[in-house]
Amino acid sequence: MTFVTIDGLLIGDGSTVEQLYTLTENGITGWRGGGVDFRRERTPRPARHGEFPSRGYKSGRLVRVEFEVLTPPSSGRSHVEAIDRALAVLDDGGDGELRIDDGDRELIATASRYGEPEVTTVVEDLLSVVAMRFLTPDPRRYSDEVQFPAASSLQLFHRGNSTTLPELRVVGPSAGGYTLTFSTGDVVTVPGGLAAGAVDVLSAGTQWVKRAGATTPLLGVTGHVPELPPGVTVTVTVAGATSVAATIRDAFT
């Protein structure tokens, strides 16, 4: 069974009774497999030959979802209302969670509407086909969050096939600052002033440290929280503070 959920709209595969929104035979494209291009910036070498090598980055993922809207009298819904509900998905221009459950696992991406929806009437006031496209700027797909409870040392890992970005939480007190040491060789030093029970949040995604709920990053921090490679355990140890906890999501290409 396959289910797609976006902005509260549930689209199934026809396996449930009286389902209003049902995937067509080729209802999901751009989601499974690699599905994205790489882009690589080029840096010329002044007065030298060629260019400097640089890291490649995956471009955004464009996902197309095509589904039937079937409203027999027993559904209790008018066809116009059912179509209106579908077309209202993320129509405010914002982002939402695109969840696709293939039965063996459910993966999630942050998506927004892309382009104009396509509505084709098959049987008037009864059956239509709707196609919508969603852009996920981060092309990776994620599972639900996994929590690593607070301790002085953690064994961090994830089960995906792409790198993932952990979020760490360090609990005070820390009068003279604290240090996070990773088995990857990365070291993060954070200045003092963390009260007892207060929490610093360190994000590998932004490379910011936010203290006690602050909305701006803490200054004076050196080093950065590393990405976690797939299938590799990374140890992180805190010195100078009470404990460190982590939130990680499996990431898939």
C-alpha cells in the first residue's frame, strides 16, 4: 500500500473503501531513486591553468503526484468540494510536509507548490484526474526524528544512505565554557555563561549555537558540528557541561 500525505490531504492507492483521492497507475514521479542532478561551482585559478575543484551539491527534487478524485453519492461529498480541497493544498505559498508511505517505510520532505495544477474531467460531477507538482529544495528524504537521551557521551548513527545533519542539546551549568569532541576529529568550543538547567542548541544544518531559547546565534564559538555519514557510528563527548543529547533523522538520497 502506498499513501501520500501533503498539507493534511491523504491520497491513497485504492486499497481503502470509499477513498476520494486515489493515486493513478503512475501517480508518483520524481520521488523514488536518485532523481536529482548535481551542480558544481567552478573557481578559476588566476594566472594558472584550469580551475579549483569544488564540492558538488544536489539540486532540488521535483515530485509530481497524480490522483483521481471520485465522488459517488455514497461519499457524501460533492465533486466540486472534493476538487476544491485538493487545489487548496499549500495554496498560501508556504511549505509543508510531503509524506510518502510505501508500506515498508515512510519518508518525509519539506515541499512547496510548483507550477499550476492540472485538472482533467473524466466523468462530469463524478470523476476527475488532478496532477500537482511539489518542489523540495532539500532533495534528501527523511524518516521521523530519533532521540538520543542526554549523557556525557553519545554514539550517534543513522540508517539512511545519505549524510544527515544532527541537532545537539547541551545542558548547563557551564561557567567556563564547554567542549564537544567528535570521533571524526571535529572539536567545538563554546564560551561559558550557561546556567544550571539551561540548554544550548547546536545545529549542524546552520552551524549556529542558540542559548536558552535565543533567536540569534551565540558569538565566540569555534569549530562546527559535523554531518553524520551513513552507516558509521560517530562518538561525541562533552566536557565542561552536564550532558549532551541529540536529535537525528535518517536521510535518504
